[in-house]
Amino acid sequence: MTKKTPKLTELKSDTKTANNAKLSWLPKKTFELEITIPWKTITKTYEKILDKFTAETEIKGFRKGKAPKAKIETYVGKSKIYEAVVEEAVSDAYMTAIKQHNLKPIISPSVNPVSMEENKDWVVKVTSCEYPEIKLGEYEKEVRGIKAKNALWTPDKAGKTEEPKKDSKPNVDEIFETLIKTATVEMSDILIESETSRLLSQLVDQAQTAGITLAQYLDSKGMTKDQLKIQYQKLAENNLKVEFILSEIADDKKMELPMKEVEQLIAKTTDENAKKAYQDPRQKTHLAIMLRKQKVVDYLLSL
């Protein structure tokens, strides 16, 4: 994930304008950009998208790519063309704006149109967020405390004694629960909402693979959609907190991304397709992040 940026207290009250993009800071490292896209940019993008549709569309009576643009507009529909224009023009303007304001978003933005009329400049509001503020607290002390607690040998209510655990080391779930309680992670609401949507989409896909509908799944669990969403919001929040906290601990312990180990793992892979996929730098980085996360977990288990 994107590395940390200046503290919220240094930025949250700022409202800055760079060229056609006005930046406003909201709570929890959330930012909003009000972007103005000149109409001349829209028309230029429209022509570009129309040229693309012209080259790819085949209309009866014309060879592919040879139909008049007016016929392509009618055949494809202006609304569909403008959908592509919005996607490209807003994306380009957003990328320019985040560079101008030196922003480091960690999720895809949400886009809300303010004004999109023909022959006038377009105005959109784009919202995203940066890496959250994290305070780890005394996580090592708290993790060691789990081991001490597990090692306690106390009589039960009936006066009998229970055998002490042979292995008092905490398990991974206990460690994660402790980290969540010990650390402070101020995450943007839109970040939690984005992760919740991802998890719910994943659940729907799993249900469909199993041959059941979401309604059938809910019925089997005795839950409503609202209850499911609340459950998954909490799951999303905790999952994100653990990811951020582990990353922060890795930084705290100066654990570098183990790129050499990644190369060694790839070299040992016998699946040629997997080996080819891992040549992508993004895949290598992802694998390195996963390995570093495991190193953090191993360290915490060893305390």
C-alpha cells in the first residue's frame, strides 16, 4: 500500500487550488477534489472516443472502420459515447490533480458530477483517501501479556484445578485481536466502505459458485441484508486494521521488502505460467509484501 503522508493535523484544514482542481481535506485523511474540465478537452476526448468506435464498429453497407461518424453516433448512441468520454476525461483530470497536489490515494476514487452540460466546462467532485494515521501503542508488551495470561493456572469455580496449557504461546487470532485493541488506526469511512463492498461481492460470487442466491444464503444464516452489511463492515474494518498495523510494525522493526526471497521463490516455481505471471513487478511487490507480513507475524509469535 502507499506509504504514509504528512499528519492529518498538518493538512486537514487546507483548501488549495491548483489549475482546475480545488483540494479540500475531510476527516480521517479523506480528501475531495473539485475538478473543472474545460469543454475543449471534452470535445477533444469525444472526437478521440468517436474515432475509436468508428474504427471498431461495423455497420451494414460499410466496411469496418469506414462508416461516417454521424452514422456511428446514431448506431452506437451518444450516451454510450459520453460514458466513455466521462471515464477517460475524468480519469485524466484526476491523475493530473493528484500530481499537482502531491496526493497519494490508496483506493480508487468515487466520482460525483456537479455539472455536465454540453458547450460548458464540466465540474466533478472526486473523493478518495490516503494512508491512515497509526499509533501502535505498546504492542510487544500486550502480545507478551497473552502468553503470560495463557500460562496462568487457576482453580475453577468448583474448586478443582485445570491443567495448565502445555504451550502458552498466543495463536495468530489472539495476536490480531490484541493488535486491534492496542493500536489506534484512524481510517477513512470510504476506505471501510470500499473494502466492505469488495467482501460482499466476493460473498455473492461464492454463493453463485455454490449454486445459491444471496437471498438463500441469508435465509440459511437467519440474517437480513442490513445485518449482513453490518457484519461485513466490522469484518472489513478489522481486516484493514490488521493489514495497516502489520505494515507499521514492519516499518517499526525496519523490515525491508524481501525481494531476494521473492526471486528465490519464483526460481523454485515449477509452474511456468505462474513463473511468467510473477515477472510482473506488481506481482513481485505483492508477493514481497505478503512475505514481510508473515515475518511480522512470526516475530510476534516469538515474543
